[in-house]
Amino acid sequence: MQVIWKKEKEGCMVANKNIKNIPDSFASMEQAGAFWDVHSLADYEKHTKPVAVTFDITKRTRYISIPEPIYKKISRQAKNKRVSVRNLVCSLVK
């Protein structure tokens, strides 16, 4: 993407960007991520439209404090089993 700087009133410099079109679809999440890693949604604001979104949140995540020695022990066990700490704790409690 080429960026050309121009002087705007009051001495501020602003970028005059050559904006690429947003692809209609991406072959993968990685491709979408690569596109948005180098593009700003702010540059595409005129291409967006409001949408109605409804959320039905049924799961809740709770956080608890665990003493460091216990966490280290659980973390070692999770690493040995090649699972996340969260999944190990969930499997132990179920």
C-alpha cells in the first residue's frame, strides 16, 4: 500500500492512502488475518453498514484465585498431559 503525505490546513500532516477493496471472501482465517494485519477498518468505514446483532449468552466463565504452588502443580500436570490448565481442571471437577 502506498502512502502519500499531504499537508492539510493548520499544518497537520495526514496520510492520503490508496485503499484496496475488501475481498468478497477469504480462503481461510489466516488470509483474513493477514489482510486485516495491514489494513485498518477505519479506512473502510464508508464500506460498512449497521447490522442487528442478538447474543444469547448461556455460558458464564468464573475466575477463582489459586495459591501459586497449587497452580504450578496443575500447570505441570497439564503440560505432561498436553492439555490446557483449564481443560485439566474441568476434567478433574466433572
